[in-house]
Amino acid sequence: DLSHPSLKLDPLKVEEIYKKPDVFMFHDFVTDKESAQVIEFAKPKLRRDEVESNKTFLVRTSDGFFCNQTFDVRKRIYKRIEAATGLTTDENPQESEPMQIINYLPMTYYTPHFDYLPEEEASETDPRKHKFNNRIATVMIYLNNVESGGNTVFPLLNVAIEAKKNAAVFWHNLWLNGTGIVGTLHGGCPVVFGEKWSDEYAFECLFVLFIVLNKWIHAYGQMFHRKCSTNRFE
């Protein structure tokens, strides 16, 4: 949905990476200044990623944290995500999670995985147990360039997306009926040289980093923004 008024004044540079399931790249989604501000904010807070039960994450070799603090650049990025996707980004269990900032050091990676949680894998206390509150969409923003490696790959779609500074990758994780889109299985290739910072909406060390920002949007709060289809198979 690219009908938001702000996009009339500042149009998105949209590249369709794959169709059905739709995967898009928004080029120059954030500015150099905004990327630098997020990185500087994140550096003191980065630590090795962890998974449930406080165990070290075995499938992602990176540092990261969820950002619950409010600062100006975060507000601007959220507003831009809403304009580009037509989805809401308020941080509550129904609408979306706080943005996650991850840093991948050289030779670090993330094995293929789904961002949505299959119902059979959810614990009874997990807020995503009900399929209508699962992760409906993902926005991943690359905050810097990496000299070699660091591609985001969708193995079932035979797609590899090169990490490009300031670009965002967007895809839906669920069909309109709430079931998971298997084709969204994705992973992060090893960073061979340089850093990768991502905002999926990144570690403090002496190496140059590759930093990514991730933003996961939940289904329940999007009932009026991404409506169900009359076709139960969609």
C-alpha cells in the first residue's frame, strides 16, 4: 500500500524481489545520518543474542538487543514503516515488538528459520500461540555496508539479497487466513569481511560491524489494515 500522503512528497524506491510470496526491497529507506544515529545508540547495549530460558542462541552468532527506549530517529523510522507497509507499529503485544538491533561480526551467520511461530512449536504462555497474533510481517533494515558476505537468503525461493546500506527488506510472514508462508524461510549468510548492522525493527568490539535493524509486526493489531480475504485458501 503506497498510498500514504507522505510518499507523494518522498516516494519510495521499491524493488520487487519475489512475487507470491511478495518480498520487496526499499532502497534508501533511511539516511546515512539515521543509520549512524542508531548504531551509536546501540553500541553500548549490544551483547550476544540469547534465546528462551537464557541459553546462548545456537543458530545466530551475533550480538543484539530489543530497544524499548524512545528516541527521535526510532520514531521517524516507525512512521516510515507505517507509510510504506500500511501496517501499525505501536509497541504492544497485539501490534508489534520493539525494534531489534543485531550486529554480525566476520564469519557470523543465522541459519534458515521462520519469523512466524508455527502453532505446534508455541508454548501455552507464548503471546503468539494464537495464529492471529503471530508475526504477520518483517521489516529488516541494513545500517551499513559489508565488503563480502552477509546476504539474506530465502532458500525455498532461490533468492539471495545483497546487504545494502540504508535499504529495507519487507515481506509478509502469514497468508491472509493467518497460516504461515513456508516460502519465507530465510537466513543470514556469514559475514566474510567487514560488519553487518541490521535493524530486524547488530556487538561492541574492535572489528568493523555489520548491523541490522529488525521490526516484527503482529497480526492482531492489523485487522483493519490487512483484512482477511473471502477466499479461505489465501
